[in-house]
Amino acid sequence: MSDSIVYLNGEFVPLDQAQVPVLDRGFIFGDGVYEVVPVYRKTPFRLEEHLRRLDNSLRSIRIDNPCTPDEWQTIISQLIERNAGPDQSVYLQVTRGVAKRDHGFPENFLPTVFGMSNPMSEPDPEQIKQGGCAITLDDTRWQHCDIKAVTLLANILLRQQAIDAGCIEAILIRDGEVTEGAASNVFVVHNKLIRTPPKDSRVLPGITRDVVIELARSNGLTCEEKAISGAELQSADEIWITSSTREIMPITLLDGKVVGNGKAGAMWQQLYALYQQHKHKLRNSA
């Protein structure tokens, strides 16, 4: 990490030399958004979709995108080349910049643009097959979870409750319906029917989520974007969580109760294999 090269406001510098003023609104208010792009064999995964989501988040908080798609691609390519490892996780963040502390937007502000890359290791297939433990919690977050905002305190507190309970994730319930995990999207399986909550303001539009839906449908599997009740979650044959770094992780224990037969299910195994094939094609084309 100490040898990492990061991007900050037009310059590539060592991580320990990157500095942001204390009056940056990202520090004072959490006034900014971020994006995480997985990289396989030095090739960004679904870059167009990630940049589109970043642009949507920026527009939602009324910040003009400081970079064109080509400029973002150049920044990302430079971060990948300047940091070690064929597989990386590129983090991008844009805040409203430096201004006097005031809740109202500053006039003529200059956004702060930051990017860094960390090595990304291949998930252990055997550990994944064992699945993970999750708990359900009330979704106490704000009403705009579709914005990938840096203000993640609510998510952090919910996730920590799961960690304190010896689990890897908290699956969130709002108004009797599953929304998502504290840091993931959620899928359930009933009688070989795959379902995930639809995209709305309560759910981050996950890129990995979309890939899983595409892979399922293109391989003849039924996958619905439809509301999931708390009761349907508890009675599911299989439960998965998805994210860029975890890919597709089965949940085999929920609220202390075994999910299905307590092992990674057959539908998960099929989708996991399809996802790995998809990654393999990307790596080979790099």
C-alpha cells in the first residue's frame, strides 16, 4: 500500500504524498460520490457501465462530471499501469471540493477528483462454496441508496452489527421487503426461480448484479427483478449476495438458521461457473 501511486486533481503521486485540505466538503460533509471498478488482467470490467453509474451519481447530487469518459479511461489505465498486479480494484471519488463550511452549495466550486488502485486477489473457491453467515436488520439508511455516495456511516454501522454477530453481511429489510445488503445486492432462489429486488431509490444498481441477471437469462434460467418479502427471504432455497469484490457469494446461514441444506446450492454453482467463464473470456481477450 505504501508504494501505491494515486491520482489527485490531475497528478499521479505516491499515496503518502497525497493530501486534501480539511475544508474539502468530502471530509466535512461526506459531500461526494465514488465508484469501484474491478480489473482482471489489467482490463477494467464493465467500464462503460461503471462510468455511467458514476455519472448518474454525480448528476443526482448536482456535480457536473469533471472528466469525459475518455479522460476517466486514461486515468484508470494509468492507475492500473502504475500499480502492481494484473487483477486490481480501482477506486474513484469525486467531491464538491474545498469551500467555507456551509450547508448550501458553494458557487463556482472545483471538484476534488481522486483515484487509487489496490491489488485484488481471487476469491478462494472452496471457502466460497462453504457459504457465509448473514443476519437481517432494519434498513435505517437514507432514501437515495441508488446514489453511490461516500456518506456510508449507516452502511458501516449495519455491517459492523453483522461482524459483531460473527457474520459476513447484513441483509436489510424496509417496509417488510428486502432491499440489499449493507455492501452487496441480494438474490434468492425458490424452486429454481431466481429473484432479486428491482432497481429503485432503495437499491444501489450493482454492476455485478446486472451481470448475474444477464448470465442467468442468456443461459435459459428464469431470473426476475421483483420484490422479495422478509418471509420469502427466510424460506428461500438459496440466498446469494453479489458485489464487485465478492462476485457471487452464497449465504448458508441466516439469522442462525440453515438456508436450504446448509451448503452452496445447485443454482449458485451454475451461476458461479458461468461468472467465472465470463471472467476467463475477458482475461483471454486482454
